[in-house]
Amino acid sequence: MHAAVSTYENHRMKKAILYISLLLSIAACTENKNNLSSETGKTTVEARQSLSLTDLKGRFKYTDLDSFQVDTMDWETRPGFYQELDSSTFKLIWQDGKRNFIGQGYDRDYYYSWQTRNPELIEFVVLTQDESSYCDLLQYCIYDKNGKAIDNFILAASCGDGGWVYQSSGKFITEDTYEEVSVETESEIVASGNIKEIIEGDSIVTRFIIGKDGKVTKKEISKARIREEI
């Protein structure tokens, strides 16, 4: 009887030791996994922090363009033609925090053209699809040599919603002066004799001057009224 009890107690003790060993092993594995995950996350963050704007140069489709007009691709066919900004490079480029990275649907940003206009600055053009405003925008972005954002302005746009249309394009007329021609119209369907539609709007010529410090000043050169009956 004593031998049976002793054997039973030994068996229970071995099970307890085995159970404790398993718990210790699981805890050790979990700790190692957490440490590995922490190190991996730390490495990823450090890698993102070490990425500079000049590292992005090879991602742009074009180099040193002097005239700009939004391409004729639609939002379905454009992906794959240009490289896209991801969440980390989005924050690196759009530093003011006014825009949030979405990364899905039609709201996208593409590397368009790397510009070497001024070697003392970092400059490039980003193509932005903005679903909320129904616009495609070519935006000229200017940074200091340390990658800090200085200024930006719109080079060209293609927008439309219902009867509203906005189109602009332009070119550098000097090294530091960009001239943009924009046309904004609203159309109205009418039923008056032979007239079916009236289109009204404005055509505006604007110049953007980039200073030596990278700051941009804007000046309206001319404005003309548009009216067309169809």
C-alpha cells in the first residue's frame, strides 16, 4: 500500500515538474518572440527615420521637366505606370500633417519628376489623385538640403464634377519663374431657342516665382471672362 502511494506521489510530482517546465518554456519563447518583434519594429522605425528625400530620386518617372500638364490616364489605368508613395514616404514628403495617408481606393500620390533647378535645394513634382475634390494635381515641392519642407505650389491640374471643370498647365519661362494658364468654367443646361447649354468662366494667367530661399510668391498676370453658348 505504501509503495503504491509512493509511486502515485512520484507520478504526480513528475507531472507537476513537467507542467512547470512547459510553462517556463512557453514564457521564455514568448519573451524571445516579444524581444524579436520589438527589435524588428525598432529596426523598421530606424530604417524609416534614416530614409532621406534624396534616397527617393530613383523612384521618379521623369527628370528635369520644364513644362507640365496632367496626363490623360484615368484613375484605374494609372497605377503601375508611376511608383507610388507609401505611408512612410508620404509623411516624409507631406510634412505639415494636413493630409492623411489613405493608401487605397482612388486617393493616391505618385513620384512624377525629380528637379535639379537649384542645387542648394531639393525639388521634385508629385502627382496627386484627390477623390474628394475630383482632381489630379501636379505639385511642385521644395525642401532645404536637410529635407525640411519650405514651400509648394500647383503646376497643373485636371478637375471636374458635374458642370464644373478646372484645367491648368504651364511651363518655366525662366529658371525661377513658372507661368500657369488656368481655365475654370461652369456649364448650365438651358432650353431657350437654339441654345442648349451655356458655359461661363475665367481664364487666368498666373506666375509663381521661386526665391533663393525656396519660398514661392504668386502673381496674377491677366484674367479674361469666358462665355460660350452651345
